Amino acid sequence: MINRERLVAEFIELVQVDSESGREGRMAELLKQKLQDLGFEVCIDDAAPKAGSETGNIIARLRGNAEAPSLLFCAHMDTVAPGCGIRPIVENGVIRSAGDTILGSDDKAGIAAIIEAVRAVRENDISHGDLELVFTVCEEVGLAGAKALDFSRLTARMGFILDSDGPPGSIINRGPSHDRITAEVLGRAAHAGINPEDGVNAIQVAARAIAGMQLGRIDEETTANIGVVSGGAATNIVPDKVTLKGETRSLREEKRSKQTRAICEALEKAARDSGAKVRINVESEYPAMHVPEDAAVVQLARKAALDIGLMPQVKSTGGGSDTHIFNGNGIAAVNLGIAMKKVHTTDEYIAVDDLTRNAEYVLAIIRAATTGVSGRPS
């Protein structure tokens, strides 16, 4: 039922529409028209100013023709840079970029799979409950579109986000909470050759703080990182300010909180010991999410995978996605692996076979929902 050639052509069309984060306007208008042509009721919400985009999120609904649960499918419209002027190449069953940009399979492979699946539903008069589609903006810059989404417009209580690595059949039911940490270490400037003893070197203070931190893989559930250090003006000036940016993540809220606190304490101690000051800002990017394996949404995803010969794998991830925000707003959602490879790099690619399986999987989920599935209500 999935039209492989049409799917590939549509994916190639989508990736050639520039849509770096904040600049998704053309993509939103294109998708709005495609969905209206398929019979969806479509709106673009008012998330644009909050998310920092030129457009809002797309919310679309297709009324059901059978008694079945309402299902939500989601992917994001934005890409990371360099994502303008993408030239896709299909070669030996693989789609990649020409090499000077990303490909944009993150997450246009998800969008293409969803659209092709609902086309198959319409063309073959397949029984289905209400279908709700959400295509978000600014996912790549802190899930901003999903955070600004008007959830009162949604009725589905089960959701499937197509935005993870791993082969089709991967079901991500657990992900970490995430703190973003920004710190300014304030020392004292002085001439580095004449009176360095009168200065307090902010870079040195920051280095001492970092040396006292536990970073990287803390345990099987927790990570921490300092990813940006910037400061200083000239080699002959004792630097009086340096900025650090980092993060902590954990599948358990208490572990993430403990790790964040340890980083802050290391900064405060280094500043105190050196006569410097430090200003620290901690922002919660998103909460942890955990959908039990016996929940209906997980069981539906497992059944659909088996129905089409995929091997379902329920697992956790160390990354974040719109899935966290949907769960935080009362929609039991899982993230599905769509086999995009080397994302966020100019070596990004996706296999045509995997692109096809993604669409087949979405269609299988829609069909499985009409036959019922055991599991704890979501």
C-alpha cells in the first residue's frame, strides 16, 4: 500500500525546502496545503512569538470512520544548520546530501513517513479513528515549538513521535530530564606584564572549577558536560570574565538535580577560594519521561511492529525530543526510531528501505488501533 517511489519523491521535495530553526514558514505552508488536499482540518497555532519562529506549529485532524482510539503522530519541521540549499542524492538505495549541508532526514523523514501513511489510508479506505498530526517548529533549539503548543486543541491521548535514531521498530519509552547551566566567573582585570598580581584570572578560576567536576558518563542513567568556555580579551590582560555553558541529564530527576548541584558547588568553591565571584543560571529544559511498557501506547507500537515483521525494541534514550513535552501535557507518547544516520552532520543519510519501513510502520499502527490492543490505559 505504501508507494515507495512517491514517498522518496516527497522526501526529496521536503528536504529541498529550507527550514532551519526559526525559518519554517515555507515548510509550514507547503505541509498545510498537502494536508488540506488529503482532507485534514488544518490550522497553524499562535506559537510563533514564543517559539522564536516565523510561523507556528501545524495541527491537523482527520475525522475517524470507525470506532478506534484517537491517535497523534508528530514530527518537527525545523533542521539544524547548515540546512539551506540542500541537494539530495539518491545512490545505491541511500539518500544523502551533496556533502556541503545536512540532509534533513531529522526530521523530514518522519514527516514524509506520516504523510505517505495517511495517503495510503485515504486511497485504500482503511478504517481508522480520529488522526491528529502535529508538525512542530524550533525543536532543535530546546523543543521550543512543542513547549508553546496549544494542547487544548488536541484530543488524542496516545502519541507517536517519529524522531529517534535506531531501526524501525525501536520504541523509546523513557528519556532524561535536562538542566541547562550557564555561569559567569567574574575575576579582576590587570596588566599581565606590569601588575598581574593585582588581577584575578577568571579563566584560571573556571579551569579549577571544571577540574573539580565529574563530567561525562556519571552512571548508566546520568550524564554531565561543560560544552562551551569563552572569555578573555587580549594576551596582555588578566581576564576578568569567562562564561561557561553546560548541561546535566538523567533518567531520574533526583540524580540530575544532584549532578547540577555538584557543578554549581564546584564553581562556587573555585570562586570563593580565588577571590572571584560567580553568577549561575540553571534552566530546566524538559522533565524526564517514562511510559510503562504495559501502557496501551507501547503495546500498540509493539503489536504494529510485529504485524509487519519488525522486531520491536523498547528502550530508553539519553536525548531529548518533543516526546517529553507531550507526556508532560497528559498525552502518553513514545518516540519511534526512523533509522536516520549521522544526523546534524554533512555526512547524514537514510536508506530508502528504512524510509519505506517508517511509512509502513505508521500505517500498521493506524490499522492495529482499529483491532484493539491489550495494555494499561494510557
